[in-house]
Amino acid sequence: MSIFTKPTTEKVPMRNDAPLSEAGLSVIASGMKIVGDIESTGVVKIEGTVEGAVRGARQLLLGRQGTIHGDIRAHEVIIGGTVVGTIVAEERVEIQGTSSVQGDIHTKSIVVLEGGVINGAVRMGETAAQDAPELREAPEAPVRAGLALSQ
């Protein structure tokens, strides 16, 4: 009989044991550039530049200095910067006064603040997001010619 060991079936909670449905916050900071697609189930905040699609986010926050050159598909989208591409939001899109969207928007609900610019078609309604065409895949990154080294 040992007084220091006690059989336990209780799991000690760890900091990394967040439920699968509870996704975290992903930040693309100012001065950072992502070339390629982003897929997330949580909140994505972009202050830098993304050249590619952003898909699956619960909420996408594009800051005033942020730029996305690609399509967006998320539950809720809040735009403060520049988007060149199609936006598909299952619930809501907010276009802030500092934003510019060059592309179509498909959503159930939209808020456009004074100064916000949309150059594209806006489709709204209960099924607007489901009726939206499939988003395009990001184009292949261009291959840059380099110097050939010879021996």
C-alpha cells in the first residue's frame, strides 16, 4: 500500500484542450503578405495583404490597411480595407467607410457605411450565399526567372 500514488481516471485539463468547435483568432499583421489561400473555422483578422482566397472563417475582419486580392467565403465579413474579388457571406457583410470592394457580394444582410465603395453586383436574400457561384481557385504563383549558376 502506497500513500503517494492514487489511481485516478480523472483527466487533468490542459491549455490546448479547447473544444474542436471553438476555433481561435488568426492575425495577418500589418506588413505581412500571404500568397496562397487561407482556410479557417475561427476568426481571421487581416491587417496586411493576402493574395489568394479566404474560406470557411466564422468571421473575417479586414482592417483599414488590409488588402485581399482573392475571393472570400465566410459566415460574417467586416471590411475596412480593400477587396478585389467576390465576397460570399452566409449571414452579414459590413462595408465600413474606409473600404473599397471591387467585386460582387452575395449575402443575407449588408450594412454599407458612408464612404464605403462597392464596384460590383450585390445579391441579397436568405439563399444569396447558397446561390453564389463556386469561388475560383487562386491562380498559380508566377514563376520568376532567376540567374543560372554555372560551374
